[in-house]
Amino acid sequence: MDRVKIALVGSGFAAALHMEAYRQVYGIEPWVAAVASPSERAGEFAREYGIPSVYHCMERMIEEERPDIVDICSPPSLHASMIEAAMKAGCHVICEKPLTGWFGSSDEPDMAGRVLEQLKHLRGVVEQSGRKFFYAENFIYAPAVQKSASLIRAAGEHILFMRGEESHSGSHAAHAALWSMNGGGSLIRQGCHPLSALLYLKQLEHKNGAGAVSVMADMGYIVPTLNEEELTYIQARPKDVEDLANVILTFEDGTKALITAGDMILGGVRNEVQVYTTGGVYQCRIAPSDQMTTYHVDDEKLSGQYFTEKVETKKGWQSIFLCEDMARGYVGELRDFLLCAAGRKEEPESGFSLAYDTVRIIYGAYRSAREGRRIELKMHGPEGTD
């Protein structure tokens, strides 16, 4: 069995998701040899997951450990510089979403253009490195999405309309409220997941993909208008980012897709992908899961039990998420990347081009919402149309 040496960057929520998934990868052996993180809990994180070495500097970790893969689970504002440093050091790179973004002022009128410049630079870095870039988009590897892809390929169907959503009651992390840390709000933090999945499925129809040619978007800033009582069960506390986004994509063949991302939706996480074709309908309900349901009149004794992410109560009827790391795609995602790094697979299902297009469309959507009009999506940048 092949063994792939991994150096992890970050010790927060995303890093923990990756470590839990690495434990379940089969057919190839992941060896997480080191973690780099400035966090005070980095040592505790390493002990919890049996990681031998802890560093405060990614560059030093790479120099001393010489890993096959650098797995970047850092804040989004650090992604671009870390990708460049790791690839120039001769490592394959796994990077959490989003690939990059605009982390300056949320009032910047040309943030879409600025981001496109970053994307072009990163594309050059990846192409010149000779290494592989893996985009950690778990939606693509969710078994329901992969099965849909298999059936659509087999049937040779034409996709007519798609819809995707990720919504929940908001992030508990303080940095989620700030444009400077995330490059946006609910769209880039949550909507990126279904957006990438829909782009992935649409490209199945054509050898070179059916690219998105225009975007229309409407954004909401709802949570800041609520009083303290109304905020009781809502975790989101946005400062300068949107908490609701609705985005309509138009593809080269005239077909459409709708993406919704909300940061103030109660009842747990909603992760859904729907595809309507000339020959069928595909409904991928990633979360909530209906594999197991329970009913309780009192949830006090269940306080330490995990049901599903972000659910406000364990009373009444509840959906229990079983095999969550597999069902949400994390295990399949990392297994695919390791197989590619070991030379047993040529290209990942989720690579640089998908990461590039996702960010390009997201910032076209931000421009559309700001200007109140449809934005044409050219490869060289978004251009407005009346």
C-alpha cells in the first residue's frame, strides 16, 4: 500500500474535519507527520490526532519535513501565499475553500478585477510548479453527488436546471463576521459548496464543460436588523458581510442554476443539490440526513450526544447524521487526492480549474448584487451588461 506524507497547516475546525477523514481513508495510507499553526492549542491538537511534530511556521515545516502534500486549512486570506510557497517548495497542495478572495475593504468597487488578477497569478504558479493542486470541495465527493454524476454520464442526459443550497444558523467564529478575513459572507463561506458541485455536474455534458456566461445576484443583510430576543437562536453576527445570498447562473447553452446561501436558517445545516435533466431528476439531500430519526420529549440527558451540526434542540423529531465524514464527502475527497499524489490516478475530480471558476463566479455575483444588474462572465473578467 502506498504511503503519502502530509504536512497539515492549521489546527481549527477545518483541520479537525480533515484529520477525522484521514482516519477513514482506505486503499492508501495517509501519514500526517506534522502540523503548523500559531494557535496556542496546536500542541493539544497534535496530541489528539497523534501528529508527531508541531511548528509555528509553514515554511520551516516544509523545509524540515519534506512532505509529499501540504494540506492548507488556514484562514482564506492566507491561502494564496501559502499555496505559492508550498508549490515552489515542490509539494502537492490540498487547499480548503475558497481558493482566494478579496480581503481588503468591502467597499472596493473593483474587487472582482482584483481577484481575477490573483487567480491568473495562482494559475501560473500551479502550471509552472509541475505539482498537483487539489481543491478541497467536499460537496463534489458526497456519495449522492458522485452517484448522480455516474447516472448522468451513463444516461447522456442534458441538464436543464440545477439548484443548490447550504444554509444554517451562522458560524460561531468571530472572524466569520468580517470581510477582511473571509472575502465575503454567506455566499463565499457556504454558497461556494453547492456552486462548485453544480459546476462539476454541468461539465459532465461536454468534454470542455458548459461554462457559466452570466450571473445575477441579490444579497441580504438581515441579522443586523434584529433585536436581541430575535437573535436568541441565530449565531451569525455579521459586521460587513452578507447573511443571505441568492445567485442565478446562466450557462453557455442557455440553461440555469440557482444557488442559495443563508446564515440565519434554523433547524441545522441544509446541504442540498437538485438536478433536472431531459430524462430524470436527481435530488441529493446531503444534510439533514433521513437515515435515522429519533423523537424525545426531554433533551437534558442528551446534552453530550451529537445528532447533527448546528441543530438548536434535541427535543421532538430529529435527524441523526450517521457516517457523517463519508456522507459529506470528506473521506472520498482526501482519498482521491492521495491517489493522485501517489500516481495511481491522473487528475482529481476537484482541481484548480473548478476552484478558479468558483471564485470567479462568486465575485461576479458580488458585483451583480452591488450594481443591481446581470454581469457577463468572460474568462478575462466580469463585464457588466444592461
